[in-house]
Amino acid sequence: MEGKVIEVQTAWREGAHVDDAKYRQMYEASVTDPDAFWGEHGRRIDWMTPFSKVKNTSFEPGKVSIKWFEDGTTNVAYNCIDRHLKTRGDQTAIIWEGDNPDESKHITYRELHAQVCRMANVLRNRGVGKGDRVTLYMPMIPEAAYAMLACARLGAIHAIVFGGFSPDSLASRIQGCTSKVVITADEGLRGGRRVPLKANVDEAIKRLGSDLVEHVIVVRRTGGSVAMEAGRDVYYDEAAAQVTDECPAEAVEAEHPLFILYTSGSTGQPKGVVHTTGGYLVYASMTHQYVFDYREGDVYWCTADVGWVTGHSYIVYGPLANGATTLMFEGIPTYPSTSRFWEVVDKHKVNIFYTAPTAIRSLMGGGEGPVKKTSRQSLRVLGSVGEPINPEAWEWYYNVVGDRRCSIVDTWWQTETGGILITPLPGATALKPGSATRPFFGVSPEMVDAEGKVLQGACEGNLCIADSWPGQMRTVYGDHERFEQTYFSTYPGKYFTGDGARRDADGYYWITGRVDDVINVSGHRMGTAEVESSLVAHPKVAEAAVVGYPHNVKGQGIYAYVTLNDGEEGDDALRKELVTWVRKDIGPIASPDLIQFAPGLPKTRSGKIMRRILRKIAEDDFGSLGDTSTLAEPAVVEDLIENRQNRA
Ligand code: 6R9
């Protein structure tokens, strides 16, 4: 094999679900006869009405339609809870580890059942039923999982908004899916600091300026005092005391929506990605089992937030469908100290640990000491997700965190894909640091050049997926045309991921990052257009262009070129003001790292901003700007280079 290879260790193969030969055989079967393959694996979940049809999908322009198991009915909460009660009612379903290391608790499957039924009854009493949207704006507490599963139980559709988003962002997402009910907490707690969740909800509802939101359900987390509007707001504990802990799970069609999750694209407002019931759960549970080589009795920990897709598929739905013990962590990697992750691993004897490269890189900065003072003997598999993991961070994860004993799974996927698409399998795949390696069962990656020509063998190009898999998103909420336009029009007949990749001679994929105007900051997706429109909304700003640039810890940082209105002075005070502005407008994850005041931006004669040039300058690599002769005013480039903010 080509390049640095770490062979599958004998210990990883022992008792693993698949070895290399089995992977190849199953993969082959999955792509040659998807109906047979998924017909068999579709039965890994329980169906109320068994399906007779398996795959009914088309990527054809104008007729994009994705249906899996369409004549079956089931319920996600039933699969994640009820079906386990007979065999594992007393097993821990969720280990909750609080922000404060002295706070943790275990919730058994039986307790989970009671809690979810209660939450479902509270929702039902407020008129929530099949197909209704419910917005969740929650901290990482068990009630977040209860709320998700309660919606699923009723056939309602949850739309989670990450707790770090601003009231404005929350408002547009509540509006986008017209939720009449919002579930939140008084305050969140992260790294010892309080996050004013309920106050943000109040602010968001005020901005909506309508009576769309009829009910706000408030979980008491910190007990901090918050405003409660009579008739609209209710404390969850008070409402829960009025209902029973029994609530039937509603049988819904396989294609009934399970959730909407807003995600950033290269243009316009964030899109409401729609995932449905049957195919999603089959895919989330199957990937959770095989990718992490999940085994009965394992303690599994994914450090994501439920506000992101990783939290949906790999904290809640995949693990619980498999009857696993899933750990939910309220805090951050650096509180109270940079040993926190590893202390939690030791405290709860975690076997499988799944985190993001940005967390690994930030902990790397603190050296080996904080890691090595912990045991970590329970660990067996280490996962990575969210952005490309650079080989140095990979090696540190492998050598220092995993003591060269644990396998690493670098899992490539997207909000849109519902579950992991390209990844090693611990017992099967020889590893290469920095490569997401090979496709999961049923996934047909295709590399294309800019013209859409399919490339063969070792190559570099744009990553497409040639055919559907059960976890794929079904539509953009309320805008199927945008769904087709965004994902199926660039290369007709294929799903275009927006990512660039290299495929090596061994058929391994190396994801190089987004090729569109989406940047990835600490694993969080951000459309440059969103940050730009926030900046230009500031009264002193005339024009703005935002690009990503390489950042040691965050992967990419946000670099903003800002042209001010005539007569305005660009100084550090205004830089601060603009950063605060964007934080308030979108949320802290969108804060620009560097702002360059620019008298002009490089534009073509037709007025298009040449981002290629802005990216190069932001990378501090202006030796090779390429052809600038088509610029309307070539001189602006010199000024931009002169005043660049990112200098080696
Ligand atoms: C699950 C998730 C999706 C984008 C995706 C890609 C990047 C995610 C990656 C990775 C390289 C990996 N990405 N995992 N790049 N290697 N293992 O992160 O979803 O928030 O929608 O982001 O993240 O660029 O297109 P989402």
C-alpha cells in the first residue's frame, strides 16, 4: 500500500463485527444489489407494518425523489426504548455527566421510557401531534434527549437549534418551520458559565412579532430566575407532574419526517434539512454498530452537542436504537482542567470515544501531561468527525490518547447524509493518518472533475455520491426545488457533497475540504454569505467579503474584508464593534477572527468578487495570485496585500 499505513491490530480484529474480507464481501453485495442488502438490514429495527418495498430513489434532474422502505410503518422512540425494555430495562441508557465534575447520573432504559412518555404527554396536552414542528433550544441535559424522543413518539418533528445561536438565528429557524412550541431551559451551563437560553427565546419570540409560538416549555437547569409569560410559558417539572408516564408510540410511515435541522450552505439562508424515519434509523444504527465496532455492554461517548447532526445520529438515535449506553456531556474539554475528557473516560470506563479534530488540536497545545496522568485503559476505539484531521493531530490522538492500542475511525459525513459515509471499520481497515479511507456499505463515491467527467483510479476532484443510501436527507423543508438545485444540479444525476477529495492508488479517500463558499470553523459549518450579510447590515459597512484561512486550532478561521462607508474610520475599536455585532447577530461561532479594512475589493468587470484572490491573501500566500488581468481595478490587490492581517 501507498504512504504511511497502520495495519489492523490483531486485538482490533478479535470479536470485531467484520474483518477485511467480510467488509469487501458485504460492500460488494450492498452496491450490486441494494434491494437485497437493505431488505435484509432494514430488519435490524422493529416495524409495526413490515415493508415490502426497499429502495425507490431517483437522482434524475427535475425528478429527484428518495424513498426507502416506503410501505413500512414504525416509530423511532419505540425502537430506541420500548423494544429494549424486556431484555435491558435496568441497563443504563444514558450516562449524564454535568458541567461540574461532581454532578452525574445514570438513566436506565426503564427510566428513559417513563421520562419520554411524560414529556410526550406534556406536549400532547399542548396540542402537539403527528407532523407538528417543535423547536428545541436546549443545553446538554437528559431532557434534550427526552424531548427529541417524545417528539418522535408522537410523530411530531423536532427542529433543534444549537444553544450557541443568537435570538435572531433562533427566530428565523422557528419561523422557517413554523413551530408553535419551543422547549428550552432556564439557563445552560458550560465551563462554569451560564447561558441565558430562556431570555434568548423571549428575545427571539419578540422579534418574530407574531403569535406563532403558543407554548414555551422551560426545563429548570440552574434555577436561575427567568421571566415567565402567563398562558404561554410553563416550567417542565410542573407540567410533568400533571401527566402520567405512559404514552403509546404512534406508528408512522417510513418516510414520515423525524426532524428538521438547519445547516449552512454556500448561498442564502440556512436550509432546513429533512430526515425521515425508517431509512434514517436503519442507517444511523447500522453505522453506529459497524463504524465504532460497538459491542454489547460498551460505554460509548460522543462529545458533540445535540444541536448538530452528530448529536442526533450518534448521541441519541444510533446508540439507543442499538440498546447501547450513551454518555451525554454538558461541559467543555477544558473545564475545570484540560484533563476533563480523560477524567470522564476513566470515571465512566468509556470504551468508545468520538470527538472533533478541533478539540484534539486544542488539547494537543497543552502537551501530553494532562492526558498521561489518566489511565484511559477502557478505551478501544477513537473516532473523529467534523473536518479533515491533519496527520499530526491524528498521530497525537493515536499515540498519546490511545497509547497506540486503540483504532482510529476518521468518519466523513454531513448533516445531509444522516450518517457516516466514508470511514474505516476497526477490525477491517488498515489506517492511513489523515484519510477517511473507504466507503461504508451501500455508499458509491464518485470523483468528478470540474466539467463533471467521472475520474478513475488515483485522482483529485470533487466528491459526489452516485446512488442513494437509506440515511440520505429527503428534501429541504418547504423547498424541494432548492434541494434539487443545491445537491443535484451541479453534476446532474449525482449527489454533490460540496467537498473536494483525493483518491489514492489503494482507493482511499482523503477529504480536502469544501470547494464551495462554506467554511468549517471548529467543525461548525458557516456560509460565508451569512457572515457577509451580517456585516453589511452594520450601519458603517458598505461591503464585505468573507473567506476561510488556515487556523491552528479551529481548522479554519473567519477572515473578513470590510469596505466602510465614506467618512468612516477603520480602527481596532471598530473591529471589536463588528465582531460583537456578528456574535450578537448569528452567534459566537460566527465571530470573525481577522478583519481587514479594505478601500476596495477585487472584482471582475462584471462585478463579481474574486474570492480566489481574497483566499490567497488571507492564507498569506500572495506569490501566486494567478491571473489578475480581468480585474476592474488591479491596483486594489496591492493595497490588500499591503494591509493583510494574517502574517507568518
Ligand atoms: C457530520 C458533520 C459537513 C462537512 C463536510 C466536510 C466536513 C465532516 C469530516 C469532514 C473531512 C471528516 N467534514 N467530517 N471533512 N474529514 N472526517 O460534520 O456534518 O456539520 O454538516 O459538516 O464537514 O467538509 O462537508 P456538517
